[in-house]
Amino acid sequence: MAKARDQDALVVSRVIGDIIEPFTKSVSLRMTYINNREFTNGSELKPSHVVHRPRVDIGGDDLRNFYTLIMVDPDAPNPSEPNLKEYLHWLVTDIPATTGASFGQEIVSYESPRPAMGIHRFVSVLYRQLGRKTVYAPEWRQNFNTRKFAENYNLGSPVAAVYFNCQRETGCGGRRTIM
């Protein structure tokens, strides 16, 4: 039942469609930010809660299987005009099954979400690699394309995905008076 609910949330939020194709979840993906609280699809997180990279736990049953984790913002810089979509926030490869992202190779360092306008979806997608050291960093973060990246490196369909929503916190910036 949880798998169907996860898929439904990914469809309703247009994660499936905008970023990835429909897939069957086959590996658990658990991500936590502050206070070790796991977020689920559609969770609302504040930028101040996502400053540091999340803890990522990956399921599986064979340490000889390796995974790639991609985190993107498909709504950059503005959900109404996402002309930088997808913006790559994090890329970790060679993550052994049953471990976490800290055991992989961070090939694009974590950049904390800082949406300036509107509600942004931050999507993390997990792929199973064909082997170790088979995935390399892209040239730039902006206009990244998760589908094309997966195709270029023969990653196949995702094995798991999760997303959260984030928007600018109130009281940040705004008009300042000079005295």
C-alpha cells in the first residue's frame, strides 16, 4: 500500500512526467535532514532545515550493487518560468547497497536549496549502476536532465524516488530602510 501511495504522490506532483518516467520501486530510500526526521513525498521543509546534506540510507541486499543518487530542482529559478530546470543540487555515485550516501563518491557537492520565489520541488532519484566508477560528473548544474543523464550512463529506470517542497522563509530579505 505504501508503494502505491508513494507512486501516487510522485504522479500528482508531476515528478513522474516532468523528471522521470513511471517506475517500480525496488529499493528503499530513506532521507533525513534535521532531528533525524525522515521526510516523505510532499513534505514541506524550510531552507533553514536543509542547509546541510541529508542522511541517506539505501536498502538492497547485495553490497556488490552500486547506486547513483541525483537531487534536482525542476522549478529553478521560478516555478512559473523554470528556465534553469533541472538544477542539479547533489550527485553521489558508487553507493553500495545496504549503506548510505556517505559511503559513495560525491561527484557534485551538495548545494543547499535556497528558493527565491514560489514553491519548489526538490527531487531525489536513485538508480542502480551497472558497476563501480561508471558514472561521471556533468559539466554544469543548470539545465541538467535526469532522464538524459540516466540514459547516457545506462542507469535504466529509477529504483526509488522521493521529493520535498521548499519555499523562501518569511522574514528573509525584503525592503530595508537606510537611516
